[in-house]
Amino acid sequence: MSDLLPTTVVGSYPQPDWLIDRDNLRSRLPPRVRAREIWRVAEPFLEQAQDDATLVAIRDMERAGIDIISDGEMRRESYSNRMATALSGVDIDKHGSALDRTGHPNPVPRVAGPIKRLRPVEVRDVQFLRANTDRRIKITLPGPFTMAQQAQNDYYKDEEELVMAYAAAVNDEAKDLKAAGADIIQLDEPYLQARAEKAKKYGVKAINRALAGVPGPTAVHLCFGYAHVVHTRPSGYSFLPELADCIAQQVSIETAQSNLDLAVLKALSNKQIILGVIDLNDPKAETPATVAARIRRAFAIVPPERIIAAPDCGMKYIPRETAFAKLAALAAGAAIVRRELRS
């Protein structure tokens, strides 16, 4: 792995068509409750199929030249619902409803009792990933603030209390994931951006509780939503400078599709930046030169030593051949800039 401008993924990679019903996945909002109908493989064989799909994702990322890889989230119906529906206090028979970031109602977990982690949720995922690659590995967890926005609270006195209960559950899981061999733990927190006013009250507090005592590196990912679902991008984040006060060492942002004004990164001078330089709304793979230009654009604000190059967001919704080509371009573009810096 390169120590200068390493490359990584945000989390998800396209699941094979033999594993999931892609038309079903794309025709709906990202599931917040269980969506078993997405899987093409019967339950007795599903774990084995997910293992095989994970091996495909690992090898694709390795072949593309990515330095820090994930398991591709092959076992997940969405980035968040696997963790969110595994916790106690959630009524799995009677769902709630909440507005998605698109403004449309979506079935969500209904919190009817105290939120607690009953058992490890992603530990086997990390163990399997660690056993099948010698590269550095990242595992993602839905952040506590985001899970609270994707739930109906019928138990806690207020939302902040709910958020902090989720944070304690995430903390238990994160410690076990680190012990299982994860090099990097990343919290996915898109709703910090989508619900910025609430986030400014207790978003950082929740992140710090979720990551307390978890050895680094740790990361927080903010995005504007999947390109497949949310097509228009603002040119700036409504919540980002506040993350200077969180204990995560890395902050993951998107810049490619939004052409983000990078001046906002001045506020995060104490963080490594996972810089999104792959536009997932563009059906064509970037050229390495385009990727290199997007990386160089950040140097006016962030020195190369603090940049990790990545896609804007998870790649779950794009075709696998496109995802692979984009990751290969990411690796090649970073290599161009790396050579320039070392010459």
C-alpha cells in the first residue's frame, strides 16, 4: 500500500445479479427495515452465496489497485438496515414510518423499547474479509444520528436520548470489529447533512460516544445521498466544519458530482480527508487524468499527506463493470499524482 495518496472505497460495491434482484433494489427507496425479497438465493444457501459474492468484490478491488478495501457490503440490503434491525428495542413485526431524505415516507424500524446490541452483527464480515486479503481493510457501520433519523421513536423521551442509545450500541459493535481485525472503522452519517439543524445540537456528541475507546483510525462519511436516488447536489455541505470537534481521525466527503467548494476543508485541518473524486452519477468511467485533476484541486487547501482518494459514495447502485472501471481509474489517477509529487 502507498503511504502517499492511498486509495479506498466508501463501502458498498455492486452485488452480483445472481445474488440480488437489482430491478427490485433500484425501484424503491433504500430499505430501512428488512427486505428479504431482494435476495435471489434461498435462505439455507444465502450465507454461502454472500461469502462467494464477497470474494468477488475483494478480488475486483484488489485487481483495480485499491489500497484499502471493504467487503463490498455484499451481505446488506442497505448500508444501515442490517445493523438497525439487529438491535433490541426494535419491533420487527410492526414497522414505523419516517421521511427519507428525498422527502418521501419509508417504512422504518419502530423503537418500542431500550436500544441495545444483543450480539455481534458484522464481526464475521470482518473476520471473513481479513482472512481473504492481505490489504488494509475497512468496515462500515451506520452512524447513530443517521439510524435515529431512520426510525420511529415510540419509547425514548426525545430524539437526543434515542441517538445516544444508538451511539452506545454502535460503540459496542465498533470495539468488537476492531478486535476482529478491522484496520479502519467508518461511521456512515449522511443524515448529518440532511438534518443539519438537529445534527448541530448532538451529532458530534453522538459520534464521540460511538467511537469512544475504539482504536484508530476511525472515519465519518458524509454524503448527499446515492446518485441513483438523489440527483441534484448542493455545492456545499450544511454540516461539515463541526466535525473538527469529533474524535474520528478521518472525514469522508464527496466532491466530484457536486464540484464541491473545497474551501470548507480549511475547518478540518486536524483531519485526514477521504476525498471523493469519482462521480457515481456519470455512467462512464473517469479517465485517470480526470481523477488526477480532481485530486490536485484539493492541494490548495489540504496537503497531499492528509488525502485518501475515494469514490464520492457507495457503489451499490451502479453496474459492476462500471464500478470496476471507475475504481481502476481511481487507482491510476492517484498513481499519476503520486509520481508527480515524488519526481
